[in-house]
Amino acid sequence: MTDIPDSPPRAASLRRRELVVDGVRLGITSEAGLIAHGRGEAFDYLLGERTHPFADSALEAASALIRTAVHPVLSVNGNVAALATRELRRLADENPELRFEVNLFHFAEERIRRIVDHLTAAGIKDVLGSSPGSTTRLDGLESARARMDDRGIAQADVVIVPLEDGDRCEALVASGRKVITVDLNPLSRTSQRATVTIVDELTRALPRLADLLSEDRNAPQDELRARTAGFDNARGLAAAERAIRETA
């Protein structure tokens, strides 16, 4: 990774870009992931590269949804693995019931294995997705992203899908699962279809989510369910769109 000094005003963004480039070099991120990351950077620039109140509200709802889930699973693609390994480890530490499953659009068994090894080396245990014999398919999808591990997303009632493809998010919701996403574009199909959309940059959002999961560890289930029921995703998306338009 290129050494980025603290002096550039967008040093954090430049470091994240380098992480994705390193992900391609390590064989865990596809080259198409570079394009997707650049698109997200543009929206983050318009959002002032900071976490807004609408993202805070979504994070609180997401924590409540995860804490009330029976079988929560976080879906990991190449960009997520490259950008947020430490943040994923914190989430695993805060919620041992949370499972992690690798799922890729640009599917390759070798890349799956590399991502599983990468997360395992970071201390995340029992990462799913690398056993072809234990997969079923998600209805409504033709791509490789329809694969679901029988021990993971196939059983999940809540799925966290950061940096997700819109058609898969839509299919997960249609299957009856609650979906939490992190997406900097409030107009994307993923953002529009998810149960809870966190319009924020991934490595800013996940540490806050880990903090909230810790705070909510002993919260009454009724209180958490009330928080989820009172969350209005459309309202948050509208606020995010206004923030972007006002900057543009």
C-alpha cells in the first residue's frame, strides 16, 4: 500500500482507495470493484465525507434489527473484504451470533478461498461460502450471487449486505428476509429496496454499528423491536438525497 501522508485534505479517502487497489493485487477484489468504489467516492464527496443524522438513525435501527434477529448474517464481497477487515472483526467480537458469508458477482472459487483466508487471518471464525456442496440458490437471481450457504444466508432472517447489487437485495427482501445495507447512493435499487439503508461510507459506518451493538447488548427486546418498527427508511433516503442535491 502506498504511504499516504496526513497532509492531503482527503487523506482518508486516498487510503481507502489504496486498500481497494491492494485488494485487486491480493486477488480478493475484482477489477470491476475499482469502478464501483470510485462511484461511491463521488457520492461521499457530495455528502461532505461525514456521517449525517439520517445515517445515525439508520445505524440505530440496524443495531436493533441485528440484536432481535434469530440468525443474522453479514454478506462479504471483494470490496468489503479489502476495505473493512478490522471493522468486520469488531462486529464479530460484539455479536458472536453474527455469521459471515462470502458472496461474489464475479465468482471464482479461488477468489472465494482468498477472501475466506483473508478474513480468517484477521480473526473472524467460521467464514462461510467456500463449500460448494453446502449451497442452495436464492430464487429470482440468475447470477452467481444466487448462491447461499445452507448454514448462513439460506437460514438468515436478517442479512447485512454492504456495497450490494440491487437485484440480489431485491431478491433477498422478496424471500422474506430483512435486509440492512450500507450504500452511499440513496437512489440505487439496493438503497430503495432494503429494509434499513445506511447512507454512509463503509469504514465510518461499521465502527459506529459495532458501538451500538455493544450498547444494545442488554437492551429489552421490546424496546429494540419498537425502534425498528418506528424507523422510516424512505424518510432517511429522502434526507440523504436532499443533502446531495444541496451540495451539488
